[in-house]
Amino acid sequence: MTTMFSAISRVLCHVERRVAMTRLRELDDDALKDIGLARSEIEAAAYGRMTAYARGRKR
């Protein structure tokens, strides 16, 4: 039973990330810049592989 819930949880997490990436890709470059993202960083941000502090982006 625990394995089934774990699998469902992983699937739901995956779907949430894909929805987040889709919504972020719909934004224009200026909107992404306003929230501190470049278009090339969308997937990394959705998967939690980056933080605003660790990026060290200069503006």
C-alpha cells in the first residue's frame, strides 16, 4: 500500500512540475526577468535545482 502511495505521489509531483514549466514558458522574457529567471532556467527552477542566492546573476 505504501508503494502505491509513493508512486502516486511521484506522478503528482511530476505533473505539478510540468504544469509549472508550461506556465513559465507562456510568460514573455520581460515577465521572466521580473521574477528573476531566464528562459533557459525554467526547467531547473521547476525541479528545484537552483536558488536565487546561489545563481549570483548580475543585473
